[in-house]
Amino acid sequence: MKMELVLPGTESDRIPLAITKVEIMFNNEEDVQKCIAVLKESDEDLKLNPRPYDWQFTVRKGLKIYFGVNWFDLDFFKEKKNVFTNSQHGSIFSSFNTDLEDFQVKHYIEYIE
């Protein structure tokens, strides 16, 4: 089974100061599709209302989704990098039957001197 592009993301030609990589494992196709719909809505919102981050492309392999975030402001990154653990996101995750144990999140930071 190979990777499949799901969403193109909102990546720009700006160089990020930090990157977050996310993997989410699902139990069924219906929940994968619900998550894709949420990510697509967020992509569309970012296109209309730019913020100090953008979404990398989203791919899937089987019942696993992979995506990332490019961060362009280190203070904003430090403030928001773990926002996925808040109750609002928890409510979103429960809508597609996942919780934090189904996520793998890694942050990469480029410090500029």
C-alpha cells in the first residue's frame, strides 16, 4: 500500500522557523473521511485568513493520516504548539473517534541567531 495525497495544504514559499509533523491512526474509513473533512475546512479557512503558520500537504496510507504545520513565528509556535491537547481539539478528535493516544506529534525547531 502506498501513500496517497489527500489535501494539497496551504504551503507558501516562506521558510518556516519550526515544523510540526502529525500522524493519526484511525479504526475505520468513515473516521478517516471525517478527519479529512475537518482538515479541508481548516485549509480553506487559512486561505481566507492567513496566520503565522500554514498546513503542509496531507497524505494517507491505509487508515493513517500524515500532515504537518509550518510555523513562521517562534513565539506563536511556543504558545500554540500543543494546542491539539486542549478541550476544543479534544471535542473535534472525539467526532472522528480518536484521542491523544492515536496521535504522534513531533516538533522540529530551527533557531536563527
